[in-house]
Amino acid sequence: MGDLAALTPLAIAVLALLAERQMHAYEMYQVLLQRRNDRLVKVKPGSLYHTVERLTGQELVRATGTERAGNRPERTTYEITTAGRAALEERVQAGIESYEYEYPLFPVALSEAHNLEVMDAAERFRRRLCDLDEELAEVETTIADVTERHVPEPFWLAAGYNRAILAAERDWLTTLLQRIESKDLSWQHRKNK
């Protein structure tokens, strides 16, 4: 079956789609975009096709047929295998129960923010705060949409999680900016000589 850790977020998304029904890769891409899953995993057509090929090589999915519509290229339809279902379930279980630090860029940039002039840093924090507000508004819209359409909450748990994470970062940044502006936070900028 292969190493479960090798199941990337995109591989998990592909297996989950194929657990719903057979699809060709382009259809998977369209469904991921339609469901806004591109907010959860990096979805690019090339990487999606590569992921499907890799999963096929690992015997987690298999081709079930090829079709051509009009002048379009041939499209191969895939289905999840029994091993694929087991791998999906095991990876989701491990992803839920075990915390794994993912090394995002923002904490690294924060740890080096003292290399900027205080007003430059504050302006950049304000821009990030605006971006966070936009992201939060988009998540709120998505949640309102799925709630209105009566989509069962287990299908959009990630949206609630993203809302909480975005709100927490927004609140933390708001406090940081207040501390910078009130000079409650002493800013030790190292100047180049």
C-alpha cells in the first residue's frame, strides 16, 4: 500500500473524491474548485494528474475506461481500490488524532520582523490584517451558503476550523498593532551599517 505519510493533502482529496464516485482527472479538478477545496489543498491541473498517476502506481486507484467527447482529448476514468479506501481511512485517522507542525512561513517572518523599521512592519501587519478580514468574510460566506443549502456539517468541518484559525490570527494581529501603535511593544530594529 505504501507509506501513509506519502499521501499528500492532494492525494487525500483525490482518494476522497473517488470514494464518492468514479471520475476522470479533469472532473476531479473541477469538483475541487467548485467545492472551494483549493482553499485546503494546492490544486493545479499538472499536480493533480501527477497525483492520480502516482496513486495508480501505488494501486490505490485504477483506470476503469477511456472516453473521448468531440475534439477533446481522451479522458481516463478512475475508481478507488480497496487498498485506496483503507489508505484514505488510515491517513484521515492519523491526520485527525496526531498533531504535526507544518512549518508555515508566517512564524519565520515574525521571528525576523525586528529586521524591519517599526512603521514598515506595522504597515505590513495592517495589509495582512486586511487580507485576513477578506479571507474571513469569504469563509463566512461559504459557511452561510452551505448552511442555507442544508449541507450536513461534517462535510464542511474544515470551513469552521479555518474560520476559527483566521479569527484567532486576526485578533492576535489587531492586538499586536495596538501594542506597536501605543509603543507598549519596544521595537529593537537592527540597522544596517
